[in-house]
Amino acid sequence: MKKLILVRHAKSDWPEETDDFDRPLADKGLQDALKMSKHLKNSSINIDYLVSSPAVRALNTGKIFNDTYHLDLVTNDKLYNPSENNFHSVIYDLHDDVNSVAIFSHNNGISNFANSITDHIFHFPTCGVAGFEIDCDSWSQFEGARKKLLFFYEPAKI
């Protein structure tokens, strides 16, 4: 069994003359990311590996989770403005010794991808987190594997 955890970046700010890619987290985003990372850790949700969009707001969300979990955090360009296929590509690139991965990305891609692998209807709020159990031994089996929603957390409801 593998576990896939999808995390939409926390609330961002958009200062004047700042490109979309370089948008920082807002104060609320910093607080929500810390709250969500601690909630997952306190709920005994294990994460082995973190993969993030390189965009500042997603990467900083990942770094806050990394401060809680103390893991390797890598970036993947495919997670910025992603399509569903981009998520598949990132997942297929994972090593099989990774049993639980958290992927930090953006809407609408992350909501569309979550909806493509479950019967539940998702619209990820900022710093929303969904966890799935994937019935496979290798990430290469992801597409055909049974997927079960384990949890969906929103910062406003934690």
C-alpha cells in the first residue's frame, strides 16, 4: 500500500509588480500551513517524502511542512500550472521505497486531479489536504490501482 497526500499551497499574497510564480505566502497562509502540518503529524499521518511546485507559495508551504516532518523536499516543475497528466508523471517518477508522499501544488490542477481519482467532489481551499490510500506496491501501478480517500482537511475546520 502507498499513501498519496495532496496539499494545495497556503493562502498567498500578491504584492504589486510580483509575477505569479513569485507570490509569497500571506500571514494567514503561514499560520494555516503550520497548523495543517502539525495537525497531520499529531494525527500520526506518516509522510516519507515531499515534492513541491517550485513556485514560491507552494514551495514555502512545503518548507513549513518540512519543518514539522524533517524530510527531503524536492521541487518538480511539472507541479506549477499542472494538468492531471503532470501529477501522474510526478507519481510515476517516485522511487518505490517511498511509501507516503505529500505533493504541494496549485488549483485548478490539484482539484481536477483529486476528482479524477475519487468519486468525491473536491474543490481544494488554500492549504486543503487530501490523503489517499493507493492499493499498489509500486508507484508504476498507480493508474490501475484502487484508490481510497482517507481524509480531507480544510484549515478553517481544524
